[in-house]
Amino acid sequence: EVQLVESGGGFVQPGGSLRLSCAASGFTLRTYWMHWVRQAPGKGLVWVSRINSDGSSRSYADSVKGRFTISRDNTKNTLYLQMNSLRAEDTAVYYCARDPDSSGWSYMDVWGKGTTVTVSS
Amino acid sequence: DIQVTQSPSSLSPSVGDRVTITCRSSQSISSYLNWYQQKPGKAPNLLIYAASSLQSGVPSRFSGSGSGTDFTLTISSLQPEDSATYYCQQSYSLPYTFGQGTKLEIK
């Protein structure tokens, strides 16, 4: 079964750090681009970051640029999001999502269940 | 950034109704538009990609159309399990952006 499972969320004080992981199973991670998308409580979906299949190209939303780092270990079939200098507005459910980038079309065809990050003092 | 605006923000149709949700982008995005369905407490689920391509496993009552700046998601005959929030998303340029969502509550 094709599956993504996020972990690493939790409660952290403002200014703190967390590292999220996204473990892939049922498919080979190295053939796919990957995204992180977040959803604040009661709000809509917001794209956070993207990484290409070999990790050589990374992009970020302005709201997290310089604070978050996306990475991947294709040998471990795992995607990561290192989050530093966390703010209250980073509180959200964080989803990882797979992107086949098929024939130039980018879309998110498999999503994890999400991991919750709460930033509060 | 490309802004993506959905309408309506909510609707309350009945089972069997034909439902149309509209998405408009702030600039032309060709056919780089995807649609997702999200049920409460669940992850989003891809319905339509590249404006009109039905994702494998998605019922054929869902369809998408449009190009340029105006797009529609149509549910031909609404079923009870279609109660959810629907989002469009542009993948033409970074940062990718989502519409604000359309909450569909079935009467």
C-alpha cells in the first residue's frame, strides 16, 4: 500500500525548533518530488515547501524562508522538515505530499495523515 | 504570487443535484490547476489534476474544466459522501497557492 506517515510534531515554545519526518512506504521516494503543506486550526491549506527528487532544488513560502529547511534521505525513504525560530503562527497540522511531476504537471497525489505542531508559551 | 479565488465559499445542495464550484486565478495559469477534497479531520484527497484529468479511483461524477484564469469543478449528481470542503490549487508557479475552500454541506 502506498503510504506517507508524518511524525515529529508536538508542543514547543516560541523560538524553539522541531524536526518533522515523513516516512514513505509502498513506493520509491527517490522518483518523486515532495511537498510540505500546512493547515492552521479551522483554516485552509497553505503550501510550505517543495524539494525535487534528488534534493538539489528546494523552494519555500516566504513565511518560512530562512527558518525552515526541507531535506530528504532517499536511502531511508524519508522526507524531513527542520523548523527553527518557531512562531505562534506556525501552529498547524503539517502534511507531507507526493508529487509525481508527471510530464511537467505538478500535483499532490498522495498525502500523509498529518502531524500537529503547536507553538505556544 | 498568483492569487486563487474560489466561489462560492459554501453551498447546501441536495442529493442528486448538479454542483459547480468556480476557481479564478489572478493571472493566466494555462491548465495548471488541481482540485482536492478534504473531509473533517482527514488529509486532502486529489480529485482532478491539470484542470480536467480525473485522478485514478475518483468517481466519474467529478469533472473539471477550464484554462487560463477560469476553472470549474462539477459534481454531476451529488452523493451523501460528497459532503466536504473542496480546494483548488495552482501549480503554474511557486509559491503554489490554494483557494480559500468551498464547504459543501448536503441538505
